[in-house]
Amino acid sequence: MTTAARSRIMRAIRSKDTGPERAVRELSRGLMFRRNVRGLPGTPDLANKSARVAVFVHGCFWHGHGCRGGLPKANRAFWRRKFAMNRERDARAARALRADGWKVVTVWECDVHRRPLRVQAAIRSAFEGRR
């Protein structure tokens, strides 16, 4: 694959309203959330300010989750740095939210597909006692 073709494919990948995010919203039906809340650290994918619950839906590839089998074969140094920076940014955002009294739920793309009931239970339990 040429560099231009690879670049075109990577540019087409969405950062908002992804399939896993839509699936999490469906699993969270009945709970009130705002989407992509820019005023909060890390811009949570879903957030409820009154309940102080923030949900991050992480794509397994982009956040370097172990289920994907490791680094891409090409340009490994770049991807190693990219994943490390993404994970550090995620941890910083979660720490800032927790320090401000928020309940943070991190949902992995693979869990949305493999264990949707567990994801649903985690999100709903975050609301318990917070309404």
C-alpha cells in the first residue's frame, strides 16, 4: 500500500460518533448524557454533569489496548510513542475528573462487542447514588 493510500485511510477514521460510541449510547438508554463534552478534561464521549459521571469509549487500536496483538509492523517507533502519549493523556484526564469528584468509566471497544452486559452494568452502577 502506498503512503498516500494509507494516509487517506487513516484520515477517514472518525473520532466522534464511532460505532462503539453508538453502541454504548444504546446500552445506556434511559440515562441522560451529553456527548463529547468539551468543557471537561479529556472531552469525555458521554457525560452527565449533575450526576458527575464521565464515560470514555476507547478504541482498542488508538489507545494501545493489548487485545489488538501489539504494534503495527511499519513505523513501530512512531506508534509506540503515539500509544504511550494517548495512554498518558487518558490517565491525566481521568485523574483530573476524579480529583474534581467525578466517577469515570472507561469502556474498551472490545468489551462493547464481547461483553456488552458488563459494560451496561458498569455505566449504570456509576449512576447509583449520584442522581
